[in-house]
Amino acid sequence: MELTTVWFILIAVLWVGYFFLEGFDFGVGILTKGLARNETERRVLINTIGPVWDGNEVWLITAGGATFAAFPEWYATLFSGFYLPLLIILVALILRGVAFEYRAKRDDAKWKRNWENAIFWGSLVPAFLWGVAFANIVRGVKIDADKEYVGNLLDLLNPYALLGGLVTLVLFTFHGAVFVGLKTVGDIRERANALAFRLGLATAVLALVFLIWTQADSGNGKSLVAMVVAVVALLAALALNRTGREGWTFAMSGVTVIAAVAMLFLALFPDVMPSSIDSAYNLTTTNAASTPYTLKIMTWVAAIMTPVVLCYQGWTYWVFRKRIGTKNIPTTVPHGAG
């Protein structure tokens, strides 16, 4: 297997991991406005992801860095053409991260409410825009012979891309509700499970339309298999949710995210960014890649460091595996605590 293919797969794995982990992370942030009924319950939700949200974002940083190093032409065209949406995502993620840290720095209702709004919008906006961005990547955008994006912002807001944004938004919120059901106890756990079922039904409708559209427009045999896995896993998650098997429900919602994102990359390969002007202008794993020497060095570094990172993050989730509820939230909040 060529190193260009290896690095396309590795980058796909990084994005899959990011959306699996940050997906429920975004979902929990969104649910602070819809599921939590008071400040104590909002603190419960925030504490379910408090120890892990920043570690989840490492996958995004690594995916961006790997794209820059392995496929510089892809990185350059993507970040210049999608400059405004990616900037909005970046600002939202920064504000969200600051909100997690600063929300409890002052015992003032307005102060906390403003930072809670930042958590909500900092979760909702990226959850939607990532879907818009990846839908456009798979569909193809206006790239000319010089490998430059020559479209405008409105070209990115096409019906297919907007549907993709809705799918990721609802899917991540469903994934987050399932995670809350897995990580909490008491009344909020029961409400999260009930809400997860309703969100799952909405996800099933939107995702089915989007995945069929993707398969019909740019799919192949491998992407079809991934699509079937995603649909079956989502239906299994809904069935398991009704039986109260929260661990398996979360596993199946995770498989849904993994398979759906994998389908996009399988439909994309061997292109990394198709041109809607002329297929001759497509960016591919060959014409967008770095030199073989660069890819070889990167492969050795990845082979050494990836297991270390995976072990550390796995250990973090193991340490913070227990459920929490309102009874675990102290009435008096120490300065700077969540």
C-alpha cells in the first residue's frame, strides 16, 4: 500500500475518532439548554464531559496537523476556500473552552448564564458547520486548474451541504443524549434516555436521506457497506434505548457516527477534494501529497506516538467512568470549581 493511501486512511481515522468523541461532547453542550432544568442539572451535564472535552479536541488538532504535513495542497485549498466557516468553528471552540473554565469563577447568575450560552452556541455551531464542510468536500467545490477555490460562501450553502449540517447536528445531539443517559443517575438519566429516542427518530429520517443522496451522487461498493452499517447501528441503538441497555445503546450510537463518517471518506477516495468545475482539477491523494520522504518520517512518528496517546486517553475515560447525579453536586461551589 502506498504511503499516500496510508495517510489518507490515518487522517480518516483521526476525523472518525474526533467526531465519535467530540460528537457526544457537542451533544452534551447543546443539551445544557434543552435537557437541564436548573443550574444543578446543568452542572451535572457539564461535569459528565468536564474531564475529557479538551482531550477530545486533540483529535482535531492532530487531524489538521496531519493534513497539513501529508497533503499540503489539500490543506491549503481547504483552509483558504472554507476560511470563514472554519474561522467561525475555531472561534466557537475557543469560546466554548473558555466557558468551561470560567463559568464557575464568579458566583453571579448573569455571569454563569453568559458562559452557559457560550457552551451551548460553542457546541451547536461547530456541530452544524462540520457537517456543512464535509458535505461540500464530498460533493465537490469550485477548484480551478491552479488548485485554488474560486467559489464564494453562498456556493457552500447548497441544499446538500445544509442537510449534511442538520444531520451532524441532530446525530451529535442524539449521541450526547445517549452519553448523558450512560453517565448520570436519577431523573435526568430517565429524561435523557427518553429524549435520546426522539432525537434518534429524527436522526434516522435525516441521515437516511443524506446517506442515500451521498451514495447515489458519489458512492461506491465500499461506501454502500458503510452506509448499511450506519443505518443498522442507528436502528439497533433505538431498539436498545427502549430496553434500557445504555452501554450497548452508546456503543451503537458510536458505531453510527463511525460508519457515517467512514462512508464519506470511502465515497471521497482516491480524491481528497473533488472539483465541481472539471474532474481533471480534482485534488487527489497523489497530486496533493507531500514528498515520499516526508510521509516516511511521519509514518515512523505516528507508529511510535499513536499508541501512547490512545493509552493515555483510554486511561482518562477509565478513571472518570462512574456515573454522577445531582446528589454529587455540592450546594456550595468552591471558587473555580465546575
